[in-house]
Amino acid sequence: MITTATTARERMQLAKDASRSIGLLGDEDKRRALLAIADAIDAASDDVVAANAEDLARGRTTGLSDALLDRLRLDAPRVAGLASAVRDVAALPDPVGRVLDERTLENGLRLTKVAVPFGVIGSIYEARPNVTVDIAALALRSGNAVVLRGGSAAERTNAALIEAMRGALRTRGIDPEAIQTVDEFGRAGARELMQARGLVDVLVPRGSAQLIETVVTESLVPVIETGAGVVHIVLADSAPVDRACAIVTNAKAQRPSVCNAVETVLVVRSAAERLVRPVVEALHGAGVTVHGDETVAALADGVVPATEDDWATEYLSLDIAIRVVDDLDEALEHIRRYSTHHTESIITEDAVEAERFLAEVDSAVVMANASTRFTDGGEFGFGAEVGISTQKLHARGPMGLAELTSTKWLARGAGQVRA
């Protein structure tokens, strides 16, 4: 049984109460707790996969999209990957207690700014059981309790994972109420979570643009906004054909259902005749449908005419939009208009051009000569991620342990009084 609490608010209160003891755990205690969780997930693999099969079957019946079904799916290797990610998080340095600033005033008062846990982290997401594990692991490693709303699509899978993780905490003598779910309360539970100011310290939504917008506009709890991924790659005049084909195909087809997959490619006109056909052919070879403007359609076969909507679409599927632009200036203007400020990349051999792109593009992650698929907490060395923040306050880009801490000032005196 997950918990004895009977209402969503009671569960959030239990998480709040548990957060006090979790916040005081030392580095080694938190590390061992996460290793126990990883072992418990491995041991529960068969149960998790069986629960996931029920969720998948229900998802197909209810018409869940292929992209969401892919995100929902857990087989034995993916479950093992979840456990491995928890072990990676356990191996990371403890973010709590880091000294961020220190100074001594003229009167001798010593000030130290240190990193501290938020307390209770909430998350609302959909059809992503990996998020259940990632957020719980990162929250605990950073000294926080967590309240999860993973959505009806993954309810059985999430319940199995949460039961395993809570059991692991119990075996380590750590309050299992530090991991809570409000899934069984449905949308009412999600609303309670968004209204739980005073119980939940920060809320992180992950999912569709509609879900994120709902949380941002309706929540009374402070929100770290994660964004949809209308991601761009610019192919500059000097972009090598082989590099352009490899990076664009990887960024689109390696896993199209995720937010760091490229959705729009912008080709500088002077390179269009050299690049468009081979890039389109490489994409077709990977099973991608290309939506292109008139110039792209004239230079390559099998192109679907693009509409204005294509430039603003996060496909999350084997579809991509390609447009020819006059120069880098027009490419930058297109990105400013349509980007969701997630990830953008340029393929170029011109170092000055690359540095200009890196400086001028206003997104959470900006790349030169690399696949956008690298925008990921695991790839960045964070072990896992809570999400990819597209806002500018507190956290931006993949959020790991450091982003799940706040700060406080410690003042050590010897009787000083203010004049």
C-alpha cells in the first residue's frame, strides 16, 4: 500500500512533515538511500513491466498518441536504465551545504551563504514513468520530499515504482512519506497540488504545452516552467554535407518523441543546392516525413508542402519542417519568432559565425556543431533531470541537483548590535 492518508492534502502534509527529517540527512545516508532505491527498482522489474503493460493496453484503447506511448513504455532494459540513473545520482556530490558566498563585516559578524533544500517539490507530468524515478531520486539526493502527479496514463506503472521506492526508504529507516503521489485523486489531486501553497515549496510541470500552460496560469505554488521543444538547427553556408546529414538525422530520428528532438531545419540559401537534397534523402532514409517550403520542394523529391503552422509545431514524431532562409540574420529572426527557447544548434565551419549564434540566440541551450539530443540531464552529467527549464528565473536548461536547492545566509556573531 502506498500510504494510509485518505486525501491529497493529507498526503502533502505528510510530505511536508517528512521533509524536515529528509533535509537533515547527511551525504552518506542519502547516498545509501538512493542505492537501496535502485536495488528495489531492479528487484521490482517484473512487477513494473507488468503494470506498464496494463497502462500501455489502456493507452492504445483510449487513443494515446504514438509519442506518448513511446514515453510511457517500460521494458526490462528501460527499468534497468531507471535503476542505473538512480545510482548515477547517488554518486553525485551532495548539493546541500555548499558554501556559495562568505564575508566578514567590519564589526566582525561572519556571513556565509549556503545551499539548502527547498523542502517539498511537486511535479505534474503525463505518461512519463521515468520522471517518477528521476524526480524522486534528485529530490531525495538534494534533501527534499516529493509529491508526484504522474497522470492516469501511467497510473499503474507509477504506483509500482513508488511502492518500490517507499519500501526502500523504509528498509533504510528513512521516512517513506517523503515520496507521495496524488495520482489516485485524478484531476482534483492535480488541482490540490497546484493550490498547496505552504505545503509544497515549488512545482515543476513536464508534458505538453497545454499542461505546462495550465500549471503556470493556475498554480498558487511557485512554478519552475519547463517548455515545449520547437527546436531548430541552422545549416550555414559552410556546413559540411556529411555533418549536416548526420546531426539532423540524429536530432530528429534517434528518439523523435522527446522535447530535445529537432523540429525545424533552416538552410541558408547559398548552401541550399548543396545541402537540401542530401539532408532530405538522409531523413527519408530514417523514415522521416519532410515538410518543406517551395524551395525545398523544388530541390528534393517527396517533400510535403509546409504551412505556416509547421514552423510552430512540436511534432514529437517522425516529421520535420525545412525552410530556406536568405542568411543567418533571417535564420535568427525565424528562431526569435517561433522558438520555445529550449535548444537551438548551428552547423558551420565558420568560428565567428558559430560564436555569433551562441551569443545571440536566447534559448536555454545553444549549440554549435552538435545534435540537439544532448540537451539532457544525464548527458550533461547530472545523473538525471527534473526537467528542462525554459524560463530565466532561478534555473534554466536541464535541472539537476543544484537547481533543487535554495539558499540561506548564516550569521555568526559575538554579541554585535546594530548602531
